Amino acid sequence: MVKQEIGYLVKSLRKQAGFSQEKLALETGIEQATISKIERGRSTPNKDTITILFQKFGYDLASISNLLLSKEEAEYQRIIDEIDAHLANKRYEEGEALFLKLKDVKEFIKNRFNQQYLLFIEALLEQRKKNIHHEKILDLLIKAMEINITKFREEKIEEYYLSNQELEIINLISIVYFESNMIDKAIYILEALKTNFDNHSIDRNHKGKWYPFILYNLTKYLGISGNRARALELCDIGINVCLDTGYLYSLPKLSFNKAYGLIDIGKEEEGKKLLKEVYYTCLLFKRFKDALHIQTYAKEKLSIDLQHIILN
């Protein structure tokens, strides 16, 4: 896609959505001068910039934004995907080796979104060390947020327009607070993030992918804090979003939280039935780690051996 075509598309969508360049810059963190250059065909936005703009207009154009990658950017993206895969599968040494390699690439770190990504990955790697320093991790995450939101404040999370990467960063901030035994603050952060999502999310696919992801930890923390009613309410909301949008990754975890909550408030039969359903769903979709977690919980807490139970 040539610069003029991209610029025309951005300008058309901006006007269609009723944004001035100034308002669009304010709500996305992208400089007004940059938006102006893009619209006039004098600058080609990178993948992160165009994705943020299109999300703001209510579109999920990840497939189109991939066409905007140069050969160098495509190689960077390949390395990023590899880092993410290593960390997701707990291959931390391999992930860290690639992270250090990418951190030394001058062209890569010129881009502020890439700077934000590196700070986020550094925080993730710190979180998985034996001697965890939560203050250091929080410092890295706040610096990552300040890349695009220069005066980032936790009490203003509801107001910000956030990229997918920033959703992950704030979610990790809540996890760090939880691990630091500051559960009330962890809940506050995620409730604010949920409100932000309620106020700003438009695209159905975006909601299906990220909303249940946010609600999983929130319902977990609410349950631990004793607020079962709120936890169960949000479990149902998250489960319905998964089913309505077809994004099912968070469905077993939310369903497990719901089953746990039902059992905790005395609805044992309903909770146990749901627990069994979730266990076999995890096996069906080869989510073996989740299945093992549920199996262990059922055996240790409820004296139920899920491996030898047939669903009624």
C-alpha cells in the first residue's frame, strides 16, 4: 500500500469517526504532526501506529497492517514472535537471549513502541527470577507506559486509550501488586482497566480477545479477597463474551473461577458439575496444563478424582 493510499484511508476514517487531528492525537498518543504527515502521504506509519489508529476508528486491520512492514520490520516481528513463544512456553533462557539480541539493534530501538515492548519483556524476565524485586519490575512497567503516556497515572487508567501492548502492561502491573500482597490495589487497577475497556472498546474481535483476558485475573483476585458476588458476576460476563465472539482461550479459566466461587458460597453440586465440564473441555482442546491444575484442585480440595468420573 503506497503512502498516498494509507493517508487517504486514515483521513477518511478519521473524518468518518468525527475526530479532528488534534483530538485523534490526544486520544492515541500519536503526535498531531505525525498524523498530518501520514494523511498528506509524506510518511508511512509503522505497524504499531497504523494498528492504534485503526483500533481507534473501530477496525481490526492487523492483516492489512502486516503489508506495511519493511523487510527489516518483518525480521524484527519474527524475532518478537519467537520471544513471545519462548516466554509463553517458559523457555526463559532462549527468550532472554533473543531479547538481548534485539535490545542491541539501534534501528529497532529508535521506535518508541519497540522501546515499550523491550521494557515490558525486561519486566517479564525480572518477574520470573528467583529473587524477585517487585519495585524494579513496577519501575520498568511504569517507564513502559510513559513511552506513550508521558504523565501516566494509575488513577487515570479509565481515561486513557490503550494499545494491546499497554493492556498487557497494566495487567502485569496488577499481577505485581497481587504478588506483593497488595490485593486491593491489584483489584483497583483491573477494575479501572475494565472500565476503560467498557468506555473505549468498539471492535468485536478486539473485545473477544482482550476483555475476558482482563476479567480472568480480576475475578481471581475478587474471589481471593472474599467478594464472591462480584467475582461470579464478572465470570458470567467474561464467559458470555467468549461465547458470543468465538474467542475461547480464556473460557476454561473463567469457568474454573466460576466453579470455585460457586463451591465457596455453598452451591457445591452446581460448582462440581461445572468443574467437571471445564476439566474435560481442557482435555478436548489439549489444554493439558489447565486440565492438570483443575484435576489437582479437585483432588486436594474436594477429594474428587476427575480422571475416573464420567459426566452425567
